[in-house]
Amino acid sequence: MRLSYYPGCSLHGTALDYDHSVKEICRRLDIDLVEIPDWNCCGASSAHMTDHEIGMRLPMRNLLLAQESGLDILVPCAACFQRLCAADKELRKNPEFWDIKDYSPSFKIIHISTLLSRPDILDRITAMTSRPLSNLTVACYYGCLSLRHPKITGAINHEMPESLENIVKAVGAKPVSWSHRTECCSGSLTMARPDIARKLVGDITDAAKRAGATAMVTDCPMCQANVESRQLDNGDDGRLLPVFFATELIAAALSGDYPQKQQKVHLITPDVLTNLFVSSNATREGSA
């Protein structure tokens, strides 16, 4: 499989580890990623709230660049995915308004979780798992942007999604049933209104804890950073929940290792995952 790849700004900055895990698992799954040449910021999450035209022309430029290859576009960031989908629909509907000619691409814009939750990909992940993540109980957290609005994202089941649950089950982890998996974490307001951010993140993590989760899993870099950092601000009750990227868990399960450099990127200690590999290594050493 060969795909165009749009990492977006977060994956080349604060979520660089997300980019690494996406590339690692795609390499292991024989998915060839071709990064869109000279891509630019898609405008999330500020441009479209400041100026509609700028908010559209930024992602449009990326789509026009991707059109040249004709490959489907893989997008890991939920915000980037939403903005590219919005621009694509606008261009297909009214290219003349934007002074764009010959926009009739055959590509699809694919979010990373949509790709990884395909039955054939899930089967390959399970078959290639060298260290199942047994006893890891997680709350799968989607947030807003990869699912809503379904007229933009094309999400079929935007209120009760299952892609992340299916992904974590493929590597042996246990997803919990809980109430807040598609609630907003206030990512775009985290700096302007930290009071709102603290309240919403507190509601989300409290719900995850009530369901029995010891960690959370997401596919959105903004959610990952916001939920971890605001838990620390809230001075939680000692049960802080690390927030893992789904690709991070897959990379660990496939490689059989969770390296220290990956552990260091978390603001909340990822011991619930690290301990799985410590106990596994101790078992192997004891049996040897």
C-alpha cells in the first residue's frame, strides 16, 4: 500500500513522537508513506476562526499538491484531518469561487484510525504483535475533530465510534465502556480559558476513572497534550491517567519494547504501560 502523508505542524513539533510511531508501524505493516512535498500548516485551530478565506486556502494548497500524486492522503492529526476534509468538500462543490481549475482528484482523505481499524489491518496487527498489552485497561478518547461534523468528516458512527476500541483490542489491551469518549476537552481554549479547560478535562478523566481505566488512548495530538497537562493543573487525586497515542501502543506491542525515550515525552508517568514490559522481561529472564 502506498499513501500520501500529511503530518501537519503538531507532528513536526510537540507531537514528534506521534509522527515517529505512525511511521514505525506503517513500515512494519508495509505501508509506504510519501510525504506531501512542501506542505504547509492547515490553519487549525486558529486560521479558520480568524478569517474564513485563509482557513480554506491553507488546506486547499496541500490538497492541490497532493492531487499531483493521485494517492490517498493519510492524516494522523484530527484537527488537520477535519480542515483538509472541509477544504476538499468546498473545492469539489465550488472550485470556480476559489479560482481553482481542474480539481477533480480521485484521492480519499483517510484518518489514521480509519486506516488502522480496517479488518485486514487489524488482523495483521494482531498476527504481528510480539508483546500483547494484557491487563492494560484503557478509555478510548476521540474528542471532537476526527468525527464531527459528519457532513464534513464522513464519519458513519460519530456518536458511538469503535475504531480506537478495535485497535487497542488488536494488541491485547482492554477498552472500557464509558460516557465521555466524544466530549470536547477544550483544546482550542486551553490557553485563552484555562478555567474551562480544567473543568472539561476533569469531567473527562473522572468519567474514565469511574469506568475503571488506568490510562487513556487517543488519536489527536491536541487532546493528548491538553488532557495530560490539565490533569496536573487540577491537582488530581493521585490517580493521574497517562494519555497514549493508539499508534504508540501498536508500536510497543509490535516491537516488544517501550523505550525510555518514548516514556520521557509524557507529562504523566506511563508506568501502567512500562510495567508490562518490565514484568515481561523479568519473566523471560527467570525462565532462561
